[in-house]
Amino acid sequence: QVQLVESGGGLVQPGGSLRLSCEASTSIFGVMSWYRQAPGKQRELVADITTDGTTGYGDSVKGRFAISRHNIKNTIYLHMSDLEPNDTAVYYCHAKVGDLPVWGGGTQDAVST
């Protein structure tokens, strides 16, 4: 069974930066994604990346977040900059293995003074 493990969350001040990592237990071919869920809100897509590096972003993070991928390490990253309080959420890694969605356990990010 494929497992996804996120790391890199934490507390940061507005305007600061964080880098999240998501390591898969095996090679994953296809799209890998970052989602987030803030308290009381639905889970939303933050960014995704294909095996060949094509990326997509949610409107609220365009120009501030960057997703990258290291296929040999089975890892994707989310570089977050110019963070805002509205970016506070649990961030989840997601991939599809065949037709099955796989989710990581999430990592908490908080942006606060």
C-alpha cells in the first residue's frame, strides 16, 4: 500500500516562508497534489504537478507558492512564500495510484503574529 508522509509545517509570521515535503513510499507516476483545509472550510486544491513537471495552482496562491518534484526521491515539495493568515490550514499531499486516491496524514501550518 502506497503511503504519503508530509513534513515541514509549523508556525510562521505573515510574510514568512515555509517549505513542505511529501515523500511517497514508492514511485508514483502521474499527478501529485497539495490540498489544504482550513478550520470550518472545505478542502481545496493548492497546487499539482505531473511526472514531467507541468504545474497548476489555485488562484489564491498563484505567484506565492511553487510546487516541485523530485522523481528519484519520490518526493514533492511546496515552497510557500509571502504567507498570509488565510494560508493557515492543514496541508495534505495527494496522489492517485491507479484509480485509488491516496492521502497523507497532513501537516499543520499556522500563519500568525
